[in-house]
Amino acid sequence: MVRDVIIIGSGPAGYTAAIYCARALLNPLLIAGYSYGGQLMLTTLVENFPGFPEGILGPELMQKMEEQAEKFGTEIIKRDATKVDLTTRPFKVWVEDELYEANALIIATGAKPRLLGIKGEKELLGRGISTCAPCDAPFYKNKEVIVVGGGDSAMEETLELTKHVSKVTIVHRRDQFRAQKILQERVLSNPKVNVKWSHVVEEIVGKNKVEGVILKDLKTNETYFYKCDGVFIAIGYEPNTELFRGQLEMDEKGYIKVKDYTKTSVDGVFVAGEAFDYRYRQAITAAGDGCRAALDAIKYVDELKSKKA
Ligand code: NAP
């Protein structure tokens, strides 16, 4: 059975694409992955998604999107796509040893948190190092932690942590944050927060769990040990595009290159959300991208059908 469209990925981009394709009666298959729901599953209150003036919990928002996609006839597989072949028509997508085929493909695989790549990080990941405060903050009740980064994520991680820990030290490599002003204000006015401006973490130290970090003051070049119980890394993201490497044009960081809004280097393969968008990265922009990719895929499938007719 060759499907009209397969969507890979289940964040706001993937579910929105599914809703549009399903309502266009394309019976989409959405390969949601084991970590279905994407990054919003790891957040708490989402206050900037229009339509929810009181805010909505990230997992609840994703649950609603999934229900809406299913309601219109989307088939959802909650396992990972493991291989694709975009060189043949129809396109081939494997989920382990199961093969699925489609005339059009929408990639909405999103991005994952970037790591620092320093000594001690790999060894202590999950043992005092985290990239998700909403998931792990309760484990640090009354403890002292650091947050690395100066963007919106670092601010949100910090605010979440202050509900549980006794002290948060933000380590930021410059002398100003890039985060939204409203988040900066909330963070900087919180008495539990202090900031190490113009500092980097050189090493994470600990035997079986984090015991502290080696910090470097970039203004004086001084390095010193700083005691902490946890390290929350919030330095941005990298795209989940390994599956398509060598088959789609990408930039040097692995973001899929787009032309004409949602089209990739392979005709019939469309992209939405953070797999290509390193600039806006919002749930609402990803949803908008999902809509665009779906409209382009619907048009592509319609044209294919009318050529065959
Ligand atoms: P980001 O905006 O790219 O910020 C990353 C931060 O980490 C920057 O402050 C950067 O420093 C720092 N950094 C990067 N690499 C580093 C390294 N190797 N060592 C030390 N520091 C490093 O990433 P983000 O905060 O994850 O946000 C990503 C996007 O999602 C943004 O567009 C943001 O607006 C959006 N977002 C929005 C919300 C919201 O609206 N509520 C929440 C979360 C994220 P520099 O400043 O020096 O570059």
C-alpha cells in the first residue's frame, strides 16, 4: 500500500501537518517516535501559544494536538523511523523492519538539546547533569545547581529550578543575556538566583555524581572549582536530521535546506519546524510551518494524481 503522505515527527509541526493532511482526506501516517510530542512534553506552562490566556501545560497541549490529528483520521505509530530511502518513488520509510511507502513526505523531526562537549559531561549525564528542569528539578530539593546559557531556555530552566532548589547560579559566557526581557527580569529579581557573567564551564567534576564544576572567568582567565549538586545545560539545540543525512541538502549544522518555503532538495519531500528552522523555534511557528508543509504536500499529491489520471 502506497500512502499519499507520511509525516515523521510529532511536535507541533508534525501534528499540525497531520491535521491539515487528514482534513484533506490524504489519510496520513504519522510516525511519532518513542519520544512523541516533542520538546513541549518536557516543559511546564506554555504561556505564549495563542488561545490559552491562562497558559496550558506543554504535555496537555500536545495531547490535544494528537487527539485532533486522530479525530480526522491520522494513523499514528509511536515508534522511531529508523531508515529512509528518498532516492526511489514512492519514498520508503522503515520503522525497524516494517516498510512504509508514500508519494510525499513531511519531515518534522525537530531538534534536541545541545551539549557542552567538555570533560565529565558524558560520564555524568543523568547523574547530576540534565537538559530538562521540568523533568529533573524536583530531584534537587534544597540543593545548589548551576544553569549554563543565557537564552530563553536558560531563563525558563532557572525559573523552574527556583521552585525547588536553594540556589541557582547561571553561568553565562557573555556579560548580557540574549533572552526575552520579561524572562530576564523574572530571573534577575529572584533572590535564589545569582549570575556568573563572562564565565564558562571547563569541566564537570564528580565520581558517581556531580560534585562541582571548574569555572573559567573569561575576563581574568582565572579558573576555580565551584561546588554544586547539579548542572542544567541550556545552550540551544541541534536538529534531529541524522536519518536524512546524505539524502537531503543540509547546512553545516545539519539543518535541512529549504527553498520556496517548505520544499527540500528532493521533490515531494517537505520540511516543517526545527529540522530546518534554527531562528524562530517556537511552538506556534512550528505549527505554522506544519500547516504550510501540509498545504504544499497536498498540492503536490493532487498534481501527481491528476498527472496519473
Ligand atoms: P539560544 O537562544 O540559542 O541561546 C543559547 C544560549 O546558550 C546563548 O545565551 C548562548 O550564548 C549560550 N551558548 C551556546 N553555546 C554555548 C556553549 N558552547 N557554551 C556556553 N554557552 C553557550 O537557545 P535557547 O535558549 O534554547 O532558545 C532557542 C530558541 O527557542 C530561541 O529562539 C528562543 O527564543 C526559543 N525559546 C522560547 C521560549 C519562550 O518563548 N518561552 C522558551 C525557550 C526557548 P550567547 O548568548 O553568547 O550566544
